[in-house]
Amino acid sequence: MTKLEKLIKILKSKGKRITENKEAILRILISTKNPIGIPDILNQLSYKNLLPNKTTVYREIYNLEKLNIIKKVFIDQENKLYELNSEDDHHHHIVCTICNKVAEFEPPIEIEESFKKFQKTLSKKNNFKITDHSFEFFGTCNNCNNK
């Protein structure tokens, strides 16, 4: 079963209709290596000769996030990117503060284990159930450094 088929099955099991736009958005998210913003999703939809209303795309993204199919990656308050939510693909991001380019990275296993231990301690100390975390480094990419 492909990733798209799995996602469609999940959506149908939750009583959601699979529209042409929704399927196209899922295909874009699946094929994109790095998190992607709604303006880029709209551009890719137009390349596929799909011209949904901007509001429709925002609503679809909102609903996919609400269903935990995708997750939001914050760069700052104005720039939000989205990626598929995958329990078996935990990673972090490096973000260029000039062009907003985002790259994924996986820290060495000992750092990730230390981070998990810290998360448990933090949760216990603050009587707080932590369900997820985000870890980003901010700086400038090579392209922006060379300008």
C-alpha cells in the first residue's frame, strides 16, 4: 500500500471525502522532501491545472492538521510550513532566516536519547504531558551567505 493509499484510507475511516484538491495536496506533501508553505502548495496545484480557491486550500490544510495527518513547522509567526506527520520519521530543521529555506536533520542518537530523557524529566517536574516537540536551528544558508 502506498503512502497516498494509507492516508486516503485514514481519511475515509474518519468519514472524510477525498476530493481532487485534497488528493492533490496530499500528493504534493508526499513528494516534497522539506516542509512547504501554502503559497507553494497553491503554485504546485496551478502547475497541475488545479485552481482551487485559496480559502479551500487553507481549509484543507487546517483539516489535515486537525486530523494529525500533517503538522505545522513554525519559522516565525508569519511563515508557517507544513509536512506529513510521521511517527517513524522524527527529525528536526535548520532554517535560513533570510530566504526561509528549510532543511531536515537528524541529530546523533546519543543527543536524541538525551533529549528524550530531558523531555521526561521536564514533563514530570512540571506535571505536564508533553505530546510533541520541535527543535530548529536558525541561521543563513550558503546561497544567502554568498550574496
